Amino acid sequence: MTATGLDDAVPRPPVDERRLHPVTPFRRAWAPVTVLAGWAVHDPNGAQEQAQRLTSTMLLTGLAVLVPAAGLYGFLSWWFTHYAVTDSELRIRTGLLFRRTAHIRLERIQAVDVTRPLLARVAGVAKLRIDVVGADKKDELAFLGEREARELRAELLARAAGFAPEAAREVGEAPACELLRVPPRGLALSLLLTGATWGSLTAALVVPPLLWLATHSLWTVLAVALPLLGAAGARSAGRFVAEYDWTVAESPDGLRIDHGLLDRAHETVPPGRVQTVRIVEPLLWRRLGWVRVELDVAGSDNSVLVPVAPRAVAESVIAHVLPGVTVPAAPSRPPRRAGRCAPVRWRGYGLAVTESVFAARHGLLRRHLALVPHAKVQSVRLTQGPWKRLWQLADVHVDTGAGKTVTARLRAAEDAARLLSEQAERSRTGRRDARPDRWMA
């Protein structure tokens, strides 16, 4: 008998498949209604004509058919959805008419996020989103009980770290040490000091009077003023609600971020997957010494690390994301002849290269300082147009694994050529000496 025959003769342990929370059918029952709404938006004229033809009897009959059909669809879609954790993968089977089975290798899992929308919090359920290396879209399990979601998240992270199945269930959720908590008052003040908020408010106050002088039409003024005022408040209010009670904590499985006033989110910044860290410094924040920290994470939607914090505190958090990295104090400006290519903006450009990062700055009113670890650089490019060639200037572009580019602009051509070759060597050395990206190291 061949080795394959022996393997087939060994009985495999049964896979324990589980269903989602019983509240899930109510969520999925909206799918038929969503299809009708999508058709109405796509063809509003046809939808209006059909609505005018409806009588009360036809409407009641339609509701009597649609509601049970939607409920049946929600129940069947929930009934045919299963998930299971095996020795090597997470399996998700779903689909009523078209079956889909996702096999997620445990060692490929980078992050497991838990989100709790407002209605889900009321029902005591949560959504689990799994971030996998190389996948553009996250797989999700919606919904699970809050306790079940936390336990499954802890098990998946432990299994991704290499723990045995029995040990992974005993390990539980790794402990976390809080690094930062943004107070609501500071967050609200930072939003009031944001240029976009004042720009929207200024437009809402200036444009309507000008329209009144031009048209003398009250309806025209109201039609323009109300959306402008709504946009001015909605943008700031939306960020306040989303970034409320922002907490950053360090754990063996990465940095954990909790935030949200209505919809609570529990996200994880995967260790070793951060490609770029950007320090944003709006004009009105400088006197208070505040900054915002944003991220580019390969294969993840995580983009904000710190919504607002004093610079020293923000840099201490960055040190946990990029171990051994020190934020450069004063990037060097381009030569004065760069003013020929960018008469005003050239003063906002800067460059600093340390043993660990490539740091490029741009912006005068709203400063951005991008930090790219040498080990995360995928390619380096030099570009030089005719006008820049005339003034012996060039741009150096650094491409990262997150599909983003950081550019050192208007450098002296000789320095740019030297920077190109040196950065290529630093990147090769950085990748060779970089620590492996492992969970719970």
C-alpha cells in the first residue's frame, strides 16, 4: 500500500462547524429591499411611473409578499453560512444560490479587528474582520456574540503566532498596556482648529450673501447655504464621532486601537507591516505643539494611529510602531535655486536620511513628514524634467510595499544621484537585517 493510501486510511477528526449569531438573519433580510432600492436609484423615472400605478391593494399585496420573502432569505442565508477553525486554516462557507468557501491559512493572518455598530451593540453582537497577507479585501464574520467574537479573535491570533490548538484556547487574549488616550475635549478643540473646518464655515458665510446680491432669490440662497452649513458641521462632527475615546495600547500581537462614540471599533496594527508613518502638523496646531499620525499598512485599511497628541507623546507611540527609529528634528531644505521651479512651495520641502529611515517633508501651511524604514523600500527612482535639468535639480521617489510613494523634491542633481545609489544599498541592507514579522514575539 502506498503512503497516500495510509494517509487516507487514517480517520480525520471531524471539523466543528459553527453558525453565526441568531440575530444575523435580521441583517441579511434587508438584501431584497436593497435590490429594489438600487433599482429605484438606477432608474428613478421608471420607479416613479411604477409607484404612480400602485393602488392600495397592490401595495399591501406587495408588502405581504416582500416581507416574508425577505425574512425567508435572511434565515436561509444564515442557515447556509458556517465557519470552522481547523489545525491549519479558518474556513468560511456561505452562499444560498452560489456557494463560496474561503480557506484562510492561519499563518497568513495579519490582524483580526472587532467592530460593533450601534445597533449591534444594542443587540450584544460584534463583527469580526480578518486581515490576510496579500488579500485586498477583508473576510468577515457578521455577526457573532461579543464574548464569542473576543474568544475567536484571541484564538486566531494565538494560532497565527504558532501556538497549538489546545494551547491557543488557553492563552486567551494577550494583555495590553495603554500608551495613549485622546481626551474628548482635546479632540473637539483640534477639530475646531482644523483649516478644513474653517474653510467650509467661511464658504457657508461668504457665498450666500454674494448669491443674494447676484440673484435676489431667497430659495437659491437657501439651496446653497444649507448644504454648505451642513457640510461644515458634518465633517467635524463625523470625525469627532469616529475618533471619540481614541485609545492606543501595546500588546504582543501589535498595537491595539479602540475608538468610536456610536460605532465602536477594535483594530490592530500588525507588527512589521507598517510601510510609512506620516506626521501631519496643521498650521493652527503648531502653537499648541500638536500633531496627527497616519499610517500606510500593507494589506490593511488602518490609516490613523493618533488623531491628535502633543508631538513628544506622538513620537513615543511611533517608537513602538518603528522600533529604533528617531524622528529627524530638522530636515534639510532644497538649494535656493529650487525657487525657480516652485517659487513659494520650495520652502516647505525637506529631506533627512538616518540609519533607519528615509524622511521627506512637504507643505507650508499643513506640514507632512513621511518616514519610510529602509527595509520597507521596494524601489527608488530619480526623475528630472527639462526645467529642473536646467537648474540642476531632481526628485527622488521611494516606493513602498503599500503601493504608496514618498518623494524628496527639488534636490540638487548631484546629491539626488548620490542619494539614489546610497538608498538602494540601504534598502538591500535593511531588508537583510530586518527582524522577521512574527506574532507575539
